[in-house]
Amino acid sequence: MIERIEGMSPRLKARVAGLLYLIVIAGGIFAELFVRGQLVVHGDAAATAHNIMTHELLYRLGFAVEIFYCACNVPLVLLFYDLFKVVNRSVAVLVVFFSLVGTAIESVSLLGHFAPLLLLGGGHSLNGFTAEQLQSLSYVSLQLFERGFAIALVFFGFYCLLFGYLIFRSTFFPRVIGVLLALEGVCYLINSFANFVAPAFAARFFSYLMVFGLAEVLLCGWLLVRGVNVERWREQAQRSAISIGE
């Protein structure tokens, strides 16, 4: 995979990255807003359980979509590394690791999303529990997923900060996108740690996070429509090669 990525032109890398980013953004919106957002009733385990089992296919699809877009994060971050290593290779490596660790945590936390299907689907091993207990356990598993996702967002927050820095320092991408992405990273960090220590504040702060989340939409759109300035990318790549040679 790495050899194929390195053999692509900078503009093609940007366009493919934009397509993968579109999958990630659309998948996240679908899973969070159109699946969990529609089926999970906050504070009501029975209603949530009823919604999940009534719309089981939709719920399963939400899980499958989220796993798929997590997998798309792997080639996406490798493309970003190959594009932005000419700016600062060490920071680009950190971007890769923060993204991959966050993706791994999010993927594992999805077990909390899938658990209600096992708990509510019945089975001999669950005969000792009442329906109310299984509903409560299912709701708790979803809460654990939310906390796992908040942990993942800590790593995505640092990813956004560092990636925003790379975009800002690059000569082939709009600096304003880098600034907005870094601000989004700060919002991710504030929101996640607020969830850990001050949940009431986190609930109020979430609306600001949604606003700054537009930075990734802007980044995705720019990659798809404009790509990168190839001439400036090559100039920065040459300067990077000279610097390494020295």
C-alpha cells in the first residue's frame, strides 16, 4: 500500500484523501445522528431497547458503517503523511500515530454499540436476567461506548492540532484551514476532558464543537475540489530534501 501511495501524484493523493475523508465524515454523521441519535433515548433504557430491537437492521448498519470508516482512516492518514512530510516529517509521524491510536480506541469502543444486540437478542446464557436488567445493561454498554469515544477524541484532538500546524506551515494549502482545524482540536480536547470531570459543562459545550467541526468539512471539500498546489508542494519537497541532505 505504501509503495502505491508514494507512486501517486500529489494532486491524486489529495483527491483520494478527500474521497476517504468524505466517507469518514458521512459515515460518522450517519452512525451518530441517524442511528444512535434516533434510537437512543437518553435516560430511558426501556425505550432505547425497544427502538434498537424494532430497528435492528438500521442499528446493525450503523455499527458496520462506523467500522468501515474507521478502516478508511488508515489509508487516509498515510496519504496525509506522504503529502505533509515535506513540511515537517517528525510532526507528520505524530499525526499518523495520534490518528491510528484514536481510530483503534474508537473501533474497540464500538463493542459497546454492538453489545445491546447480544443482550437484548436473548439466549440461554442470559436466562438468569430479567428483561429490565438486560435493558439496563444495554443502556450502560452504550454509555461505555460514549466514554470510549470521548477517549478517542482526545487523540483526535491532538491529531487535529498537529495536522492544523502542518497545514498552516505548508505553502500548498490554505492557512485558514489549518487554523480552523487546530481550533477544532482544542474543542475536541475540552469536550473530552469536560466529559470526564464536568459532564454538565460538556453538554453545553458540545454545540461549539459542532460549529468548529465544519473545519473537517472544509478540508474535505478543498481536497476534493482543489487538491494541492502541486508546484508549491514540489518546491517545499525540494527544500525538505536539501535540508535533510545537509
